[in-house]
Amino acid sequence: QVQLVESGGGLVQPGGSLRLSCAASGSIFSINAMGWYRQAPRKQRELVARITSSGSTVYADSVKGRFTISRDNAKNTVYLQMNSLKPEDTAVYYCNMINPQGRGWWGQGTQVTVSS
């Protein structure tokens, strides 16, 4: 059974930093594409960043230069380093994994709140 478990969310002041982690189990992590999405209240879920099995990355324009996605295949974990956080980054952040056959899985989400 595939499981994705996110951690690292919390309350941070504007300009602060957080690092989210997503630990995967039940699948061959290294061959899967991984991504972080977020959903703010009354808004649709949106892509934040994505990383392929080969390490290529894609970022939403709103987070370019502030967020960094990375993966550690030895630990079956993907990270999202978030710097210079803004109130508009407040959302529930979800980890996503897609295998080469196109099947996807979601984590349960972790709340990130940016507020003074």
C-alpha cells in the first residue's frame, strides 16, 4: 500500500522559512515524479513545484526564487524548502507522487500559515 506522509508545516512570520518533508512508502520511489501542491481556502488546488525522477524541476511563478524542491531517493523523501514566506503562501500543502504508468497518490496535507 502506497503512503505519503507530510510533515514540517506550522505557523511562521512573513519573511520566515519552513521545510516540508514527504516520506513515501509502498512504491519504488526513485522512478516516480514527485510534487507539492497547495490549496488555500476557497481556492483550487495548485501546483507549487514538481521534480522528476531525473531531478528536473518545475516551479509555479509565484514561488520561483523562494522555494526549492529536492529529493533524497535513499530516504524515499521529497522536500520543499520555503524561504521569504508571504501571507499569500498560507494554504494546506499536499505531497503528490506519480509513477511511470501515470497513477498518482496524495498525502494527507500539512497546514502552512504565514502570519504576524
